[in-house]
Amino acid sequence: MKKHAVVFLFLFLTVGLLFGTGRKETLPEDSGLVIVKAARPIPDNVTFPTGDSLESNIWTRLYEEELGIRLKYVWMVPVAQYNQKLNISITSGDLPDIFQVNAMQLKQLVEDGQLANLTDVYNGVAADYTKDVMTQDGGNALLSATFDGKLMAIPKIGSGIGNSNVLWIRTDWLDALGLDSPETIFDVMDIARAFTKQDPDRNGKNDTFGLAVNKDLWGMFGSLEGFFNGFDAYPNIWIESTDGQLASGNIQPGMKKALEAIQQLYKEGCIDPEFGVKDSFKVSEDVNRGKIGMMYGYFWNMGWLTDAKNANPGMEWQAYAIPGTGDSPVLVQVPFAVTTYYVVAATYQHPETLIKMLDLQLEKTYGKTAEPDKYNVDEAGNPIFEYPLIYCEPPMKNLDAQTAVTEALEKNTSSTLNAEETGYYKQILSYRRGDKENWASCWATEMMYGPKGSLAVLNDYVKNGKISDDRYFGPATATMTMADSILDQTQLQVFTEIIKGGDISKFDQYARDWNSLGGLSITKEVNEWNVR
């Protein structure tokens, strides 16, 4: 955490109470409700119980019944159109009372004086549980919304560690070939070769690949972050260099070593030659068809393999911590998980309503009185979590659930579990009993929340300091706004060319181009932010 982190957190966690002042909205005398005129994106493919909508649903009714808040949407547009619509509102100065913004919009609105200072209402209104959730990432999310010591937004906090890589391996293939689990990245490469050349599925055909890679190289399913981390390389995050300055992981020496290694696997046929046109979803289809036996990805990846498990009950996977070269401890990169912020217009007289809605959402979905079947996803599969105007998720929720479920399994009792954890506990027991109903889905739950699940790997990362956090969590700098797109395109083009056999010296040229195309200026801006 930055050296001023404690100071900033102290400022808005200890300031005295000062709630929103001024008269309330004009309402019928008997209503007693505070009106919030809001705007929001319409979630893609959202569904509702009969008669409900974003304007009227279990959450809007709860706002009125428990908080005395009536939500009125002045506009809603599909997600893809939201930023354009909001930018028009920002330009015209016609802002809703409460709405969501990205980091650049937040910065602009703060500089223009169009947002309410939330420091005092956060300190005075936020529940203890809310404050705990909002600091589970070490306080970085709140710091990213803090300007000159003032909390100007509520970050839509999520789990950065939940987006870190684990290594998934088909252990039934390991067993078929008499192979041990990997201890180093070089073992991973040897396993990839064996899965490619030694017919691990025993069908007598040369039709398998050792390692999954998606066309974007990073993220979700068939990603390469974990492979690169094994070579002490950290793509797409900012790290602290030996001189104390922040530096882009994209141009560090370890990147070149990782590219050479993945190029070698491609050359040996261990990677699908068509990876350059397959996104994560297409890669998952290949894995479901039993064509790939190893991948780096997220803790939830087994949730995409339930069709394969139903078709082939003997298929077994195991999550492993990221192996390294053996020369030094492996650190796994953790991205900054906040891209959206909730804000209040400076002209609105009741900024405390934002905090009250946040308190209610966190308690009803994740707190001690949580009812996930009612407020998260209902029995019909409707995504109730998409309905509230304000929604955050505890960064450590899934890791804590894995710990709690494992302890409950050991003690053979679910008495200490909350409603969500109890659901995972029951699913694991159902899988272990061999119950046919939702068998593959329950298997996926075991693979995530069980004693040896992927979340146990993430817990190990956190408890033993095996993580490298993205050290930059500010808004896009001026040069980022102009240069990020071309920098990202250049990286993908050059890295893909190298993987497919291009001269490794192209990386050196890439590093020079990265600096000249804006990277040098971005580095300067990032370090100016770092000493703010």
C-alpha cells in the first residue's frame, strides 16, 4: 500500500458525523419517502419474475420498506450505450442523483466539482460490515476513490485475488501416463509435451494438446498470466522496481523468458495452432471435448466443464499453485478489481441514501442475515443480484467460504455456515454421495470449495504472501487515454507473432516501441501519482 494510505484511510474513517443537509424532495405529505432519481445500465440478458422489472422488483420494494427510499430511474440504456449516454449528461450538467461512472469519468466529475463529498456520510452511516468489506483489499479500492483526502465515490469492489491464476491439470491423464504433479514450470512444460505426444486419452489418435491458450492470451480460461508469473513476469500490471519506482510488467526481462518458453511449446505442437482465432469460450469447447489437458485460469473454470464431466465421469481435474523456475518464490499477480464507482451529484441533498443502499445490499446478500436464494439468484434462476442500483461483493467472500466449508466438512456439521456456504456444503455432500441430480455441478463445487479446491490454492497465496498486487490503482492518466489502445494492440500482435515462431528479438523492439508510443510518459504519470 502507498505510504499515504494510512493517512487517507484515517481521514475518512475517523472524521465526525455529518449527514446530508438541506430539505428533502417535495413529496406527498403522507409518503415519508426520500426520492432518488437514478440512472443505470441495463444488464445484458437479465430476466425477471413475472411482473417485475428494473423499475419494480424485490430490491426496489426493499428500499422503500426498510430504508424509506423510492427509486426513480430518469434513464436506463444497454450496457454498451451507457458511457456515451452518461458523457452527454456530464457535458450538459444534467446529472442523476446517484449513478455509476468509470475511473476517467470520476476524475473529470471531481475536477469539475460535480460530485458530493461522501467522507462524512460514509463514516457516519456505513455499517461495520460494510466498512470491513470495503477494506478487505487492503484499502486500495477506497484510496482509488479518494481525492485530496476526500472520499468522492464508493468503489464497486470485487475480488482481485479471484481473478488470479491457478494451474488446472487433468489428473486422470497424469495417472494414465504415470506422471507426477509439477513442482517447477519446467515440469509443466514436460507435462504439456506428454499430454500432446503420448496419447493420454488412450484413443490411439494424435488429437490432444498439452496447454490451452486463448487468442487474447490473458484472462478467464486458457490464459497465460500464470505461465508468465512462473518466470517472474507480470503482464499488464504495475510492479515496484528495485529503485522503488513503479514500472510496467510488460517490458521486464522475465517477459522475454516466458515468451521463449511458450514459443517452444508451440513449436513442439503442444498448443493448438488455431489458438489465435479462439476466445476463452471456444477454448472451453475444446477442453469439454477432451482435447486439452492443462490450462491456467480462474478458480471457477470447472463450472464451464460440467458437460464434459457428465459425458465422461472419469475425467478428473485438480487445481495447483503456479509453479516457478525454482530460483525464487513464485508470486502470482493480482489485478486491481475496481472499474466502476458509485457517485452522488453535488446538488443532491441526501448523499446518505447511497450508503444506506450499499449497507442493505451487502447485508441481504452476504451478511449474517443473508438470504442468497431470495436476494442473489432465485429458484427460477433469475439473477436478482442484477437488480439493485448499488452492488458490491466482499473481495474475500469465496476464499472465506472455502475455509468455512472445509472446516464444516471436517466436523460433519453446517451449523456455523451462512446460507451461501451451506449451499456449497450440501452440494459437496451430494456429489460425494453420488446423487444423480446436478451431479456434475456439485462436482464443480467440490473442485472450487472443497478441501483441495481451487479456492484453497488462492487462500494459500494470500496467507503466505505469494501475491504481487497491481501497484497502480488510479484513474487512467492523460497518456493512457490516448495510448492504451495502440499499446494493447501492439502487445497482442507482437506476442502472438513470437509465440508462433517469430524472432525473439521482436520483444526488444516491442519494449522500445512501448516506450516511444506513450509508455515512457505513462510511467512518468504513474510515478507522479504514486507520490501524491
